[in-house]
Amino acid sequence: MRPWLGAIADDVTGATDLASYLVAEGVPTELSFGVPPGPVTVPEHGCLVVALKTRSVPAAAAVQQSVQAARRLLDAGVPRLYFKFCSTFDSTPEGNIGPVAAALAELVGSRVTLLTPSAPAHRRTVYKGHLFVGDQLLHESPMRHHPVNPMTDANLPRLLRAQTAAPVALLDRERLRTGGPDLAASLAELTPGTLLVVDAITDDDLMLIAGLADDLAAPLVAGSAGLVHALARAQPRGSPPAPPPVPDGPFAVIAGSRSAATTAQVAAYERSHPSYVVDPVRVADGEDVIGEARAFLARHWNDAPLVRASADVATAHQALGVERSAAVVEQTLAACAAEAVAVGMRRILVAGGETAGAVIERLRIQRVRIGASLDPGVCWCVTVSEPALGLVLKSGNFGSPDLFARAAGPAHAGWA
């Protein structure tokens, strides 16, 4: 029996987003963190998702790690690779989506790589090659203020051409929907190695792209979780596997994201739960912020506490610079997560991709099973190592305002 898919995600929360959709469609799915040090096993008829932390590293490092992970998956017999990136692209003209996609295409000999960040469930759509967040162009949305990857251009073909020397083309929605059976044949005539940005504004469009990938026998497809969901829906599957039980025990939230969605979630949660604010300037000045957080967590271990990054981003950036400020926040929050586990927390929600990656590294977690979903793209993960932990690794942009409170509750109801 062969595996169905091998996926490489450029951050931890994106990996859980993708995995949650596959499990919901009945695809046996497991998730590992970091470049596998040796041979891997992939579930029969299923998928292994390799979660990297390459979204904001130098492009050369992102390419190297992604290719190494891809080789492990190919050696395990996967017939197709999926390169998962964020539905808001999160990739400046310096990289990293274009270079990684081009390198993976070269590795597998992909003549045409279909690529779209469209995720209609999260109001991310692509039209005429432009990425929209709701009714706003990407560069007019809050993503233009992203502290690490500010998005200043919604034109995806133009952005990819700035990142890579690989040929880039656009398949617009009209041609996608009217191209018919001859579309795959005409696309096969494109220059070898072409990265083909595809318009998609509905789930039906994504299903057409999934069918086109099969018509092309594409060994590589790239996009957000929206497209991999369509690929899974296009395959006959059984009932979703029973999710692993979430461990019982005290709950905590570690929030590093300052996205609009996470900010609303933090505000709602702080109305009824104790919180501690991590100020990166105080950390850099040598104050014992981690010790204070440890005492706070020990004092509130049974109150479902929240530890979050300071909202005063401007002051931190002015004092420390953007990169150092982000690094200090990530590492401090990761240390706080370790302290939470040390005082007995067994369920932890982590908000923010970079923060989640730092937490996984600090806790030395290598592999998890995918559990029940809380919101579209947000699910429980259950560690296979001891102590057994239930983790929610949430993209900063995902989830309803009451997500933290629902995760804290004893009943882990999924979304329909």
C-alpha cells in the first residue's frame, strides 16, 4: 500500500491547519516537526505533514530544509508533494515561497506547479492574480503591518518574479472554468519549471484546480490548506479516523501573535481569566520576566491563565529592532510554555506561527497525532511522547473570538 501525499509546511500552525482538514476528510494523517533526521513512515493511503519553521529564515536556509524534508518524504514513497504556505502569503520580495517552490519543482521534475493561497473559508481569494483578504487587497489589509513579513503587494505573479528566476504564469478564473478537457494539455506546453498562479474565489474553483492537478499528474502542488482540502475531497475516502483523546489537566494560553483575530481572542479571554504580559524590552534589560511568569503560572495553574506578548510593538521595535524584538518574544514565550508544563499544565493553546515553532522546539516535541477540530484550521494535537500533552497550535489569523474559552472548557466540541 502506498501513501497518498507528503506535505511540507513552512510553519507549525500552517501544518496543523492542513492536517486538520485532511483528518476531517478521512485521510490518515500524522505531523512531525523539523527536518526528519532519518527515514520516515507515512500512513497507508495517508499523509505525513512535516512542519518546518522556514517562513522567515533566509531563503537559502528555507530551500535547504524544504528539499531535505522532501527527500525524506519521497524516499518513503509519496507520489505527490504538497508545499503548504500561508493564505496571506507572508512572503516579501526577498522570499521564501518562490525559491522553495522552484527548488521543490526541480527536485521532482515538475513541469507546471499549480499554486494558489486561496482559502475561501477564511475569506482569502485570488482574482486576476491578486490576493484578497475579505474585500481588501492584501497590501491594503492589516497584513501590510506584519512585523516580520509586511505584505505590500497583492499581485502574486509580480511578487513571485521578484523572488525567483523560475518562469511564472497566471491561470485566470475564466480560463480555469471554461478550459475544459484541453486545458491540461495546453498547460503542459508551458516552459518547464513554471510556477502557475491560479485564480480561485470559491471552493468549486479549488475543486477544479484539484482536478487539474490530477489531469496533469502533477508531482508537486503548492498553496494554503484550502487547496489540499480540495485534493482530499476529490479522493474517495472512508469515515474520518477517531481523534485521539485530549489529555485531562490544567489549561493555559501562550499568545505571541498580534494579529487582529488573536487580539480579539485575547481581549475576550482576559475579561474572565488572569493574564501576564511579556515585555521584550524588560527581558532585554535583564529583568527576570521568566521568573515572574513562572510564579504567575504556579499561582494560577488551575485558573486557565494567559501569558501574552505586549501589544506595544512600536516601543519594542524602536528599542530592540524588529528581528531582535520578535526573537526575544518567541524565546521568552517558549520558556513560559516550558514553565507551564513544569507546574502541571497538560493542555496548552499557542497563538502565532513563530511562537508555536519556538514552543515545539523548547518542549522537544517531534511528532503528534491530530485530534478534534475547534474551528476551521484549528485543532487539538496530542503528543506521542511523555508527558502526554494536548496542544492547540493556532495561526494568529484563525479562530473565532471565543476560541480560547472553548479550548479551556472540559467539552472539546468540534466545529461542524
